[in-house]
Amino acid sequence: MCGICGQLRFDNNIVKSNDLTTMMQKIARRGPDSSGHWSEKAVGFGHQRLSIIDLSNHASQPMIDDTLNLVLVFNGTIYNYKELRADLIKQGYSFFSHSDTETIIKAYHLWGEDCVLHLDGMFAFCIWDRQKQQLFVARDRMGIKPLYFNLTDKAFSFASNTQALVGTGADTSINHIALQQQLSLHAVVPAPNTILNGVKKIKPATTLTINTSGKIVEKTYWQPKAQRPKELYSNAEYIEHTHKLLTDAVLKRMNAADVPIGVLLSGGLDSSLLVALLREAGHDDIRTFSIGFEDIDDEAGSEFEYSDQIVDRFNTAHEKYVVNNSQVLPRLGEAVANMAEPMVGQDAVAFYLLSEQVSKHIKVVLSGQGADEAFAGYFWYPRMQAEAGSEVERFSKHYVDRPYEEYLQTVNNKYHTGNHTETWLNKEFSKTNTDEFMDKVFRTDITRLIVDDPVKRVDNMTMAWGLEARVPFMDYKLVEHALSMPPSLKMSEEGKHPLKQISRGLLPDSVIDRKKGYFPMPALKYVRGEFLEFMSDILTSSACLNRGVYNQSFVQKVINKPEEYMTALNGSRLWHLALLEYWLQINLDSNK
């Protein structure tokens, strides 16, 4: 719902108003409705507001509670804020607004750092405690809302995107750990790293407490298990409870708003089921939005064949947009400029262009991200299960974009510093509280990998147009339940069996039984013509050569035969290389 930024200084200097202004300019598109800033000697906050709950000025930020000596900036939505508010009033607190923002202030005052355990929502927030002279920073369990920071011996600076921190002088040299992960995990760089040495990100389900001397205490407040419960549940009971939790997740996201809410309708099972559950729960006025691109050869560029069936069945108020491939390249730079980190998902530009149109009609949408990770919807899961070897080998063969040996050929010797992807995966797969290999895969995917791929992509591309996306399938209670289910149940029926069972009778069988689709944008998958020329120009530019990241002789091989360099997930390795360099040129070089 917003963009946030700020700084806590450790060197006895005051926060410069110019630094706050610079950061606010870089996050302005996240909150186009209003802005505000506050500073008090060594600490300062900035805020760009997208008004969704309590549209009055009483809910403006930074929010200052002089009675409690607390100041807050917050991005996100607390879905249980009304229940929390009622509870806090019983505890003796009085409120000056009707916002979810104020409930966080009161919750922190009552429960301290444990306030996050009482919050059900997506959030990134920072509270300055005047009495304790400390900053409390928190990110939601699933990492849906972003929060980046730059830490030096002089200050802790934070913002909703990387660009705000780069604009105030963060170190922009390449992080060698992140580089290998960027090119191996289809642009996923797990927290706390980013591609830049001077920019880190708060891990999901994590809080930081920082005092004026620069001492930082980090705590993880949620770690879901991936085990069967002690009680024995039948498959029918698992599915029934999935239905209940998903319905609850949809409704609480619909009810926490003082503005209308729509649905991004792709035509796939996930977004279609959201529409069906809304109708099942009694919502009659449902607004839906779809986008499609031109076909290339036999690769479809839209899923209108299926989304139209949902529109017809539920009589939704529908908007449909068709984008010619000729429009993609001219708008690509805009999308990349709004990526907090380099993202290679071919649907990023699609979400950017769709959000531009949707934001003309509405401020909040529901989106289907997370269903595939929580309920085993991807084609590579059965392949991993059937694979031989160690757990990391079984996973890597069907997920990692390029073998480590190829990575060594791709980048220059300076970045030959170890197989950081393998190290990270070994750490993730060594975590306890799982029953079997596939439990580890699902938990790693839904709690770590998804955060820095589809979730970040959707947040960045929607918020670039002041549009908030809510993701019911990533409701933490639903995720906990999904992780407790036997993998065989989720993987039955070629994946997402529980969701398909829920959908029977609600959705057309043609939508339920279709093969899984992906937000199609063929031009960025099958690189040819002007798209190939565009990527080649980026990778052979003087900026790229001077940066010295890539081994140009190997890059030329990829340029010459791009369709021979596809990833295990059918992505273009050439696009991965070009996108990273393009992001660096737009977001770093243009600031020099």
C-alpha cells in the first residue's frame, strides 16, 4: 500500500533532509496519493502513501503517537486489524484513526517485539521508540512486502527498493555470492544478499532491533514445519480444511479495504478459483482483468480461451488487454527501472503493462501467486522426486539454471569464488522438521525461493503503478497447512490435487484439467529478431565490457546460438545475462 524509507545515524549527525527527499523520490510510484516525512536528530522517516484503509489524513504517515512516544512507517496491510483494534481498546488503548497502521503502534507498545506474532498480513515496517532510543524493524512471515537496507559504521538506512539506497550512496560493487545465485536460481538471490554489496534485505519472518550505537539484534519469529501432524487426517479432511483456509484467506483480503478490489485473472486454475470462491462466499460484483500477447509460432501468447470461460460463468465485470510484441521492447526499460532487483521472469513486463491499465480502474487486486509452490503445481516436482543422488543433486538437476562449470565459463575469474548456490541449498535442505525429501523442496520453495521470484516480481510491477496485489495462496495459515500435507496428495493428478478437488463443480472442467500454463510472453522466451539484436547490443556494449563481469568469448557463443542455451525450466540463458546487465545499466550507470 505504500513506500517507506528512513535512516538511523550512529555518528551523532542529524539525518539530512536531502537524503530523505532523494529516497522518497525513488519510492514515489509505490504511493502516489500523498507523502510525508519526519526527522528528529539522528533518525528520520519518509513515506509515500497509497490510501486503501482509512482514507482520511488521520491515517497519514509517518504516524506519530506522542502519547506512546512512538513513530512508525509501514508498507502493507494488516488483515486482522479490526480484531486487534477491538482487543487493544479492551486493554485500555484509545485510537485517533481507523487505520491498520495505528494498530501496529499500539500492538508494539503492548507486546514489544512479539507484536509481529499478533499480526496477520503482509508488512514491512519500522518503529522508532523514543523512550528506548531504538529502531524496531519487521518483515512479514512470507516476505511479501520488501524491505532493503544499507548498513555502515555511520548509519542504518532502509527503503522499499534498492534504488532509494543507491541514490544515497550505497556501495554498488557486485556481490560475488549473489552473482552466482542470480545466474543459477533464475534471478533468486536469497536474503540477506542482493546483487549489490551495499544493499541487503531483511529476511522474511525476521525482526531487527537497532540502537543508536549500531548494535543489531536479529530474530526469526516464524519457522514452519513440513511434517505430518500427530493426528491422522484423511485425504478428504486435508482437502476440506484447504477449502476453508483458502476461503478465509480470500475473504479477509477482500474485507480489509475501504476501496474496491479486483482479481488478476490469468485463465489458470489459481486465479479462476479465487473468483469462484468469491462468488461462493456471496460476492456478486466481481471485477476481473486479463492481459495477453501475440503468439509466436505454436507458442500461445494469451490464455483468453480459459479466462473468457470464467468471465462468462461468473458474469464478472471484465477488462481484457492485448499487447503487440512490438510494444514490449519500447516499454521494457520502464519495467526494469522499477525492479528493485534484476528479475528474469518473462511475465514481469506483462504484469507491468497489465498493472498500468488496471490501476486506472482500481487500487487493490487479488493474484494467484503461491499456489504452485504450496500445492505442487510445477512440472519439475515429479522429476525431482524420481531423480537419484543426494537431495541437493536431485533438486539442482531440475531447477538450477546453469551447472557451476558453465557459470565459471560465463563470468570472469574475479567472480570464481565458490559454488554459493550449492552451499545455500545444502543449508536449506539440512533444516529439521521435515518428513521426506519433497517436504524440503516445498518448504524451500514457498518460504525462500518464491519470495525473490514471483512474489517480488508482482509486488514491484504492481506497485510501480500504485496498485496493491494481495496473494491469498500465501496466507501463512494456509501455507502451514499445505506444508503439513503428504507430498503424494498434493502431487496427485499431475499436481495441485487439493485445489482441483475444491474446484470441481465450481469451475469448468476444461479450466481444471488443462495443462498448467505460464503467464505467456513468447518474445522473451524464444529470442530472435529484434529481441536477439537488443540483447546482443546490451552484452557487447562498452558499459558491459567495462564492468568486467562476463567472459565475452563465452557470451558470444550464447548470442550465436541462444536456443541451445535454455534452462531446466525452459528459460533463455541469454535473456538472464542480458537482463542483469540491462538492470545495472539502467539503475546504476544512469545515477553516476
